[in-house]
Amino acid sequence: MPQLLHTFGRILARHGIVLVAWYLGGEALHELFVQLAGFVGGHTTLGGLLLLPLAVTARLASYVAMYLSVRPSLPHIAAPPHTGPREFGAAILPAILPFFAFYAAWGMLTADQIEFMNIAARVVYAETGLDTALMGDRGGLISAGVLPVAVLVIALAARLSFSRYGGRLPAWTLILATYAEVLWTFMLFTLVGQWWGDVLEWSATTAGVQWLDGIGDWFAAHLAVVAVVWEVGVWAFGILVAAVIVPAAWLLVAGVVYGTTFESAVPRMLRTATDSRGSLAVLARTLTRRFEDLWAAMAVIWRSGPVLFGGYALAYCLWALAEQVGTRVVLQAIGGHDTDFWSAFLPLILVGVAAVAEPLRVAIVATAYDGVIARPESGLEPREAGGHALSELDGEADDAAILIGDVEPERP
């Protein structure tokens, strides 16, 4: 425990200002890209869709930069031998999938899309008066139609091309490879979210769901004990999410950013993917490496042990409580104002509070990750961040892909 507290303090002392700067930079770019995407979406929905994923990428890049910034202060995680844009991009690539899943699950992706559509709608209204004859491909309305699917397929094809021919391309194409990965992931989660929303809307109108709702209402009206048990269960589930799942998700993101390996055989899924050749094999290797990174990061959570993870979860809950209390204190100190004041200054106030809270969260998560790596019984060790992703961009196989039969026997 003293070692963890020392690491936490060293992170804040050495990197506190840098963490604040990275967070504010990410938030500024996020808002800039949302506004830009909404403005472009007011003229062409396709253009807005191509820009909106950059808003999520800005936040992702800021968090990856924050975790990489504190890496020199983590005693059990060696710094990579080389640093630069290529290594930074290679660290972002494996973090895209878990970050987007977290971003979508907590409703932040939906919030960005709503703000995007509101901005685009205002632009269309100012220029066309919502005249359908003049609107055309405008307004930023995202629907599960041909356009998002086409963008997803094209972006995925571009990403596979970068994976296959990355070694022959100049270094600046790393930006295009990262953008292609972000774009197809963004479209995937957008389409899945819309499909799931349609399923829930349809199921709410079915006779079976209405019958179950009627049974629930009957129990609530006639058996108060059942209603109490249900409410307690919902409350307990919320506590479980806040106290366990959310801290585990952030530890998962840190594990993917830093990269984690552990003593185990190569997964059978990865063996099958690396045995084949061609475009489908490139797709299989790209996807299986993402899941391998997630599996390795999940090992951080599983092998942390109940004491260490419990202490980390408790520290995270105290941080969340302090953030809520701090926000309330700041708002009460400002006092009551009219709606125009809050519309203009509330986002800035919340960002100001988060500029203090987010570096603390990064320090807590990074300290916990370092504590797990330090446990000899965990069997974990960090690898160079983005090792798989860097090999993909170079068009080369990594160590996990070198299997029996891939190496020719030595000849005279």
C-alpha cells in the first residue's frame, strides 16, 4: 500500500499539469469537431458523418496521451525504447474498440450524435426553412440505411489494405489507417445502437411484453413485498455498476493502452486466423488481435486479486463521490442565474471541474495497473504499447503469429 500511494503521489507531482493540458486539449478538439461536423452535416450528411468520428477520436487520443504521459512514473512498467507519432498511433489502435464500447454504453456517443443533428438542423433551417425540395442530402439525419453501411464497408476495406500493405507505405499513412479504424468502428456502433433501439421499440409493442408489464403492475399493486424486492434489486445493480463495472472498464482501457502479456498458449482463434492467407485472413487477424488485446487486458482485472481490486474500486468510488460533491459545491458557490447564463457557462464550469477530476482518475487507474503488474503471482508483464497494432501497420507478423509450419527448416 505505501508503494501504491508513493506511485500515485509521484504521478500527480510529475505529470499533473501535463494531464490537465491533455484533457483540456482533448475536450477542445472534441467540441470543435462536433461543431464542424454539424455545420458540414447541415450541407451534406455524408460529410458530417465523415467528420463526427474525429470528435470521439479527440477524446480517445487525449486519454491515451494521459496514460502514456504517466508511464515513466510507473516503476513496474518499462518505457518503450522509441517514442513518436508512430508509436502513439500504434497505442491508439488497440484502444479504439474498448473505448468506443465504453463510450457508446454510457450514452456519450448518442449525446454527440444528438448535438451533431441539432447543429445540422439549425443550419438547414436557416438556409432552406426545412423545405424538403431544397434539403436533399442535408440535415445530418443518421439512419440505418445504405449510406452508413457503405461508409462502414469502405472504411473497413481501407483499414484492411493498410494492414496488408502498411510496410510499403510512408509513415504519414498511419493517420489514415487510424482514421479508417475509427470510422468503421464508429459506424458499427452507430448501426448496432440503432438496430438495438428499433428492437426495443418493436418489443415494447408486442403482446408478450405488454402482458409481462401487466403482471409487474399487478404485483406492484397487490404484493408490496415483491415491489420492494424489485426496487432493491435495481438499486443494488446500480451500485454494482458504479462500484465494480465502471472501475473495471477503465482498468481494461489502461491495460489495452499499456499492452499486457501473460503466460498462456496462443489462442486457438488466433492460430486459425494466422494459418490462412489472403484478404479474409487479414480481416481475421485484425479482429482476433483486437480480442486478444482485450483478453489480455481482462487478465489484469482477473489476476489483480480481491484485495488490490477491492482497494482500487474503493478509491474509484471515493473519487466519483468527490467529483459529484465538488461539482455541487462549485455550482452552489456560483449561485442562481437565468437560463441564458447556464446555457453559456455550464459546459465550461463542468469542463473546469473535470480538468481537476480526470487527472486524478488517470492517476488512480494507472497506479492500480502498476500494482497488478507488480504482483509476482499475477503472471503478467507489460509489452510495448501497441505491439500488435504496430506490426499490423508495418505489414509484418508479430511473435504471436509465428507458428509451427511458418518457419522453414535450416538448409545447407
